[in-house]
Amino acid sequence: MRIIFSCVYLFGTIYFLRRERRLDFFTIGFFSGCFYFLPGLFGFVFTFSRMDLQSLTEEILPQTYFVMTLVLVALLVSSFFFDRKYMTAPVPKMQVPFEGSPEKWATVLAIVGFAMSLVTSGRHLLDQDKAQMLLYLDRWSILWEIGATAGLVLAYASKNRRAFGICTLMLLADCYVGFRVNLILAAISVVVYAQSAKGPIQICRQRRALVLAGLFVTFGFLYQPIGSLAKAGDWGQIKEVIINPDFYAAQFIVSEPFVVQTTLNEVIGTNLHVGPGHLSSLLYVLVPFGNELGGKVVTFNDLFQERLFPGLEFGMAQNIWAQAWSIGGLFVVGIFVLFYVAGVWQGSRGLYSQSKYWRTFSALVFTPWAFYLYRNDLLYQFIMERRILVMFMFVAFIAIILRPAALKVEKFDPPAVSAPHVRP
């Protein structure tokens, strides 16, 4: 299975790099899969001994390879059919800035969230122990992160450099505190939106973009150890580690992809079964402040951590495909894959809309779906999507209310979509 996986991995990479097509969420989803399935090329994952919690490597199981291969093949095949249907669709026109300036409102909310986080969390934002810091974070930090993420994309679409600069600073501050994901998702959303108004391209010819992507991947691998040292102000230690070749090898082995796929490998290897009951927690996503109102929210991590990694002091990464396997084996994995591809299809179709509102909406909402679902469970993924959706709709609503003329400039109508249907 390792050989088959490697062939699919290599073929898909060459296909998306060399084929002249529009940059969409099939591209983002496939290369995200390449990143998170990277252990498959090396044949092992990073795990822990259940006896003494010592770190070690573990061989990837054939079933794990099958799941990873299935996801990549599904994206490849569906992208082929998507291109046949929509390749000739007209390229959206770059339009004037949004009426009502929703990017300004998102930026203001980000600033308010940042300021209130300083008040309510204070010095705990600088705690080196991330688990300890999380105990003191509240909803103001969420407003800060989501406001800055939405504001950055809206500011780019509106060509508002001031708002763009402020949101960038807000996301860099969030990154310094210990959260890289919002900066990464915002940057990908901007790239996706920018390319939505362009025609087909060959990624392999975009040399500057490839260099930037390589730097971004390097940032993803080295962020945690370098970031913790920077937060501690230990610049001397940073200088020592960055010139040490062994540091890079060690960080590669314990990087996020190798830990994320550990969960999938362990779930399959131990034949863990949790059933579908915990999916009822998804209903609380529909209710604002559902957990404060008494809703009992159960994550996938709550069900597997103590059973697979007892005594481990930090939380193991979520894995959507491990969650699917633990619910109902390969059959449910197949359903989850179809559900994932349907979302990627829908998001990619939204990028073809002539409505700038809808393209911005698609870039914001479907970037986390295409890129970040690999290391989440369904509950947290839906929470992420809900937060971005609410933020976008709120600032767009304010902008339209303050500038009624915006309705005459552009209607917020979704495009007609023909996408794979997944039965609930």
C-alpha cells in the first residue's frame, strides 16, 4: 500500500502543479492532504509508549495507507469532473471596493477583541505553557482572531491598505501569543480570492509563489519550537538551534503531520469504536452559547485520548478520518470523504461567482474546510465555520444597512451550484 500511496501522491502533485487550471479548493485540499499525509512517504508516525510515555516511531498500517490514498484519489477524480463542467466558465471581474466598508467593521471588532483580551487575560497571554494560557482565554480572543481573519480578506478585496495592515498586525500578535492557524488560513483565503479573478494558470511556472509557499511550509514546521523560544525572549537559544542540522531533523519527525496521523494509525490498530452518539454535539453548534446553556459537548478527543494515550499530559491532535473510522469503519470513512469533497466542490464553484460578496464568502468559509479539516473533528470544524460565517454576515449586514445603495451595486445571491449530494 505504501507504493500505491506514494504513486498517487506523486501523480497528484505533478498533476496539480503542471495542469493549466484555476486555483481552487481542490488544489488547496490536495496539497493540504500532501502536507498532513506526509508520514505516508516515510512509512512511520510519531507516537508514545503506553508504558513509560517515551516517544517512538510506529509503522503505518495498510488500512491507514488505504484511507489516505482514498482521500487523495477522491480529490483528484472530482477535480477532473469539476474542470470538465466549469473550466470554460467566465472569469469574474475585479470590482470596486465594497459599499459600506465591511472590512472596517471587521477591523474594529478585531481591535476591540484584542484590547479586551489584554484586559481580561493580561499577562497570561505571554505564558509559555499554552495549556495554562488557554485556561485564561475567553470569547474576546475569538473576536480578535475571527475579526482579523475576516478583516484581512475583506480589506484585500476592498483594496483598503490601512485595514489590511491593521489586520495583519492583529494576526501576527495572535501568532506571537501561540496560534498560527488564523494567520495561515487568512493568507490562503487572500490567495484564493486573488486568483478567483484570474484565468487558468500552471502553478509550476509561478516561481515567486512557490518560494513563498515553501517559506510558509517551513514556518509551519518550525513555528512551535522557535515560537516558544521567541515568546520566552531566549534569542540566544534560537540562534543556536537554527544553525544545528539535528534540530531540523528532530522537528520534522515530531511535526504536526506525524502526530496527527498517529491518531488515525492508533484508532485503526486498536480497532477503537466510539459509535455515532457523540455527533449529537453538532446540534449545539446551531445554538449560540449552547455549552453555557447546559449543552453537553463531547469532542472526539474526549473519547480516544484516555483510551489510546493514557497519562499523556497534552492533548493529542484530532483527526477527521480517525473519527470516521471509529464510528463505522471504512464505510463511514467513505461517507466523510464524499461530504468533504462536496464541500470542496461547493467552495470552488463559489469562486466562479460574479458577486464579490459571494467570492469573498467562499474564500473565507471554505478555506478552513479544504485545508484544516484534516486535523480536526467534525465538531470543532463546524465551530470554526460557524464563527467565520457569523462574522462575515454580521459585518456585511452592517455595511448594507449603512449603505443601502450597496444593494443596487451588487446582489448577494449565491450561484447556481451542481455538486455531489451526500445523504445525511
